[in-house]
Amino acid sequence: MEKLVLGGGCFWCTEAVFQRLKGVTKVVSGYMGGLFPNPSYREICTGKTGHAEVIEISYDPKEISLEELLLVFFKTHDPTTLNRQGNDVGTQYRSVIFYADEQQRSIAMQLIKQLEDAKVFDAAIVTELSPASEFYPAEDYHQDYFNQNSYQPYCSFVIQPKLNKFMKEFEELLTK
């Protein structure tokens, strides 16, 4: 198993997407990249801690490649907006890849270049590439949020449409 840490806005959204991919064995919502240990959600929401809402993905590279995971990441959020995803605004919602090693960083940089050269997005990609630091799991009520709360308005109106689009575009990568 390998791990990848990504921040693409609200972790409820990114968690729901990556849980549906073949080869992904675990997705944990949490925080990374901030100024002090063991932050709480309340502290993160102030935007003053420096942490990003992230997901830690455990995956089997024999079933899904790092490149495929990163492509899903770029196509399921807006990597061209700085510190914002939809109505979520602040550094805690930044687009970020916390790379574990030089290989992850290099592959991410190559994919960013390919996407920009192909003009996939109307603006430049502003996704931050940062070395991974301590990962802090979010509170229990944030884990598996969409699957346990799909009836909530945020899940119905924000996450479900994103999932529908994702499942149509990446059908070949979905768990069976």
C-alpha cells in the first residue's frame, strides 16, 4: 500500500470521490500543513492555523496508479482558484498535493505541465506542491461523511452532483 495526501476544498467532497475508486483501500479526512499539532475543526475553520482540509488516501499501485489518482484529483475540483472551492473560501480549502517523496512531486509536476500545455483549464493551475508533514485525522463525525449523511442538503446539492459527474467521466476506475 502507498499513501497520497490531497487537499481540494471540503474534505467531505474529496473523500466521497476517492472512496469510489478501485485500488483505494482507505480514505481518511484530516488536516495537514499547519502551524501547530492536533488542530480541531473549529480552529481550522478560522483560517488562521495554516492547515488545509485534506484526505489521506491508502491505495494499491497495482490496481490504480498515482497518475490516475492525480488526474481524478485535478478533474474533480477547480485547481485554478486560489484558496477557494465554490462557496468555501480560505487557505484551509486550498488546492494542494502534499507529496511523500520526490517521485510523487515529480509526477505531480509533470501532470500539471501536461494539463496546462493541453489547456484543459481556462486559467493557470495554482495547486500548491508541498512536502508532506504530520497528518492529523479529523474528528470522527467528519469520517465517511457523505456515505452516512447523503440526505443532508450540502450532500444533496454539492457532493452528489460532483459524484455524478465524476462517476460518468471515470467509470473505468470505479469499484465494481
